Amino acid sequence: MKTDLVQIFEVGPRDGLQNESHLFTLKEKIWFISSLIQAGVRNIEIGAFVRPDRVPQMADTDQLCHYFFSAPKRLGLAQAWCLVPNKSGLQRALEVGVTHFAVFTAATETFAKKNIGMTIQQSLKEFQEILRAARVVLGSKLKVRGYVSTAFGCPFEGKVAPKKVLSVIEKLAALGVDQISIGDTIGVAHPASVQALIQPALKMLDRGQIAVHFHDTRGTALANTLRSIDLGIRTIDSSAGGLGGCPYAPGAAGNLATEDLLFMLNGMGMRTGIDLDDFCKVTLKLFRKIKRPLTSRYLQTYVAQFGLE
Amino acid sequence: MKTDLVQIFEVGPRDGLQNESHLFTLKEKIWFISSLIQAGVRNIEIGAFVRPDRVPQMADTDQLCHYFFSAPKRLGLAQAWCLVPNKSGLQRALEVGVTHFAVFTAATETFAKKNIGMTIQQSLKEFQEILRAARVVLGSKLKVRGYVSTAFGCPFEGKVAPKKVLSVIEKLAALGVDQISIGDTIGVAHPASVQALIQPALKMLDRGQIAVHFHDTRGTALANTLRSIDLGIRTIDSSAGGLGGCPYAPGAAGNLATEDLLFMLNGMGMRTGIDLDDFCKVTLKLFRKIKRPLTSRYLQTYVAQFGLE
């Protein structure tokens, strides 16, 4: 892997929109995802096979997948990922042709129980069964990404020791997942805690197997990303415009904004394949429907300079 | 200098308030400055000896200085700095007992001309005369900080080469200024451009003589600060709550917020002497008068969690 290549893993259409109150139509989502791909996005999470009654924002995931997977040229060079939280999600995912699965667990028991209704151990067992079954159907086409949330802090248990996170990472890796995304769910990480976790994780896994997923709740997302890049990480999760917010502190900033990340990476001479200007135009068009201020600083300035058009 | 000590240079009462449309009363400013000092701030820029008709926000600088300098215990352990842009400012500054002077120039000619009405060379000449005269009166009590604005980009001339900035730094240093604050006036710096400028600057000056002054216009202020700290810089300019905005892109974020900086530094185990919680309470009380959203991410989350009280 060349050191100046960075993979941006765009989570706006899933992690982002799932935490926005505005409901987008299927047509709007297809436009959003297609436009991000046209701007150069190569890895994008487009939906989640969760219960439509519980997460109405993701209710059209099956149709969205059908649209993209039934005619592969619609995705161009991009990989579209979906969250498959359990066995009932597995069935739906396979039916509509999903090959890139994301599974979701946590570093803290309380969060796992409240968020996915399972202990960490139960979730790992569930993933094992999902992946075993999916491999039978998809063979080597199956790609799996495992999220470890609350990796730095938990809204219920407070500070989280790296040891705890590393143990979950180790077990996920043993299941054969291709990539593990280390998530600062509540945005409490800082460069020192990033280093304290990423350094030992890099002794367990290849850097291509690790992604970081920062929230900007306390302003440190980009600084944490910089430290991760310094340490060798080359896959960064981010969300168009900072879509998503923070469910644990409504009104606070959520996901790291892809635009801010791109501005920094471009400046550092790192290549992502994404055109920042094209990307901004897509996000701005989407944000016109969302009744809250933009959280991406870069986009705020873009609007101040060029207006909303 | 111990490596885990970081000096925060608080610019909220000057650089911050000067760029806010709301006018604060003398009493409110005294409260604001005194409260920041009580929260542990040790270096604070409190005013500017500019023309009151041009910058009404700074019109009470003389009275403010009189209040603090006529009874030194009001400042406690803090150093209060004032901007002294020219000879007419010098007279006023000396009359009210200012000992810590800030002078202001730029790395680009167009910005210098439009902002201070002088060429860079003229401004350096002016500073030389100001400092010579001030030294006669104050002797070794005189401390001087020189700002070099547009050090990474200029609203009129675009990208700025490190060579240009280093030349201004060298000339300022030759005048005997104690500290030079390198300013990213329009917020276009990123970690690579920070490194490209700070590394050679550190060959010319001791790290204690260099401060960095980042604006968060494109989201990179804290990442740039992290890179500066990595390189050895230990003096960081920031503004309470992110006060100040960006005069070149109204609506965009301005100065790096002190709260976000403190959160990161605390996490990294660096000592500043400032209590983050006390600091937040002061900023929030001030922000109730300002009719724009908070830009500090940390404060946004603080409000989301604890409310405005």
C-alpha cells in the first residue's frame, strides 16, 4: 500500500442519515449515493438491515440495494457496504445481492446491550453465524467490516481501557473480518488516547485492516485522524457534511465531516480519488432539506464564499 | 522549559471581540477578563490602541487598561497584552501603564496595506520606533509580541511561500521582539504547510519565541496545533468559545476555540494552568449576549449536556 493513498470510507448515507430526523425518499438517496460516487467516493455505506419500525431512516435499504446491485455499473468503481446486525438482516442482505457486510459491536457491555440488545460475546457469536452462512453463499466475494464502538469512552461506563478494546478487536479478527473500524462513538478521544490504542492494535493487525471512526463532539476528530495517519492508518471513516449529529448529546457535532478531512488530506498531498469541489456541491444540495446548521467547517466557509448554489 | 507545559495565549477579549458585532460594556469586559484570569489564564490580550471611530469594539481599551494596571493585583499572575499598532497608540499605551505590547504586520504586502495601511517594511520601521521609545520608558519591563498574519494564505494574494514569512520573522526578531505569533488569518493551513513553515522557523528562533495562531475556517485549526506541538511549539493562541469569526468569510468559523484546545491538551497530559470547566462557564455567560451559534465544539457539547446555566 502506498503511503500517500488514503481510503475514505463514507458513512453519510447510513451512519449519517440514520441520525438525522429528516426522512429522505428512495429517489433522493439514490441521487445522493450516486453523486458521491461520481465525486470519487470508493467505499460507501449505503444502508442497514435493521427493523424499519425502529429505524425508519433505513427502511428503504432493500430497495436501495436492489437498485445498485441489480445493475452493477450504477456503482462504478465503488464498493457499497451495508450494516447487517443479525440473522434476520442476513436473509434480507443476501436476497438483494449485498456482498460487503458491516457488523457492529462495542467495547463496553452496557453500550452493546442497549444498542444491539446483546452482550459483546453474544454479538460475536451472532457474527460468526452470519459470516459462516454468508460465506457459503458468497464465497470469496464476501467482505466484512467490523465496527467496535465506544472504543475510547462509553456514555454509560465512562472511560474505556485500550485492553478492553484490543480484546474485542482480537476476537473480531479471529472471525476473519477484513477490516475493523475503531469508533469513538461519543467523541471523547484525543491524540494521546488514539496513540495508546492504535499502537498496540497495529501490533495485532496489518494497518490495512484498521480503520478509524471519529466523532467531532469535542472538536478533536481531525486532530485524532492526523495522529492516526502519523501512526500509519490509511482508512478513515467520515460523513458528508458531518451528517449524523450525536445521539448522546443532541445539538453537538457528530461524525467527522468528509469535506474537512479532504481539505486536510489534499493539503498533505495524500490521494483519495475524491474531488472536494464536486463533493461539496452534493452535500450542500442534500443539506438544503435538513433543518440544522452545517457542521462541516469547510462547507460553512464554502457557503460563506460561494453561497448555497 | 518543560515539554508538558503549554502556554495558552487567550485572544478572545481582543481578536475575538473586535470581530463580533455585539458591543460589550466596559463593565462586562472587566468581568470577562477577570473571570478568564480566575479560570487560570496567564496570558491574555485585552485591547488595542486603534482609532475608536474605526474599531468601536476597542474604544474602551484605555479605561480597561487603567482598571487593570492601576491596581496590579487585579491581574493576579496574568500578563495582559495590548495591540499597539503605531506611534499614536504608543502614547496612549504608555499613559495607562501597558508593558506588554503586541505589534501587527503581515507576510503579504496587499494584506499589510489594506489592514494596517503600511507596507511590511513601513510597519517594521514603525515598530522599531515604537519599541525604541517604549524601551526608554519601560526598560526591561517591556515585552513585545509580533504578529505575522497571512502566514499561510492571503485573501488577496493567495498561497504564501514559507520563504516570505521567514523573511518577515527574521526582521521582526532583529527588532528584539520576545515572541512571534505566526497567524493563519484566513484558515487555510494544514499540517503539511504548518510543518513546512515551523521547521525552518525553529532553526531561526528558540521554540519559546514562537507562537501559532490558527483559525478554524476549514476545520484544521486543532490538527495544525497538534502538528505544531509535535514540532516543539509550546505557545498557542486561541479565543474563548471561538469568539471572532472570520471577517473574510462571514458565517465561517474563526479563531481556534480555547475550550477545544484545552480538551485536547488535557487529554494529552499537557499542563496549561487553566480549569476547563471554569473556563466554559465564563464563555457561556458571555455568549448569551452574542447572537450567533457557538463555534467551540466542546462548548456545544457542554451546552447539550448541561444546558446554558
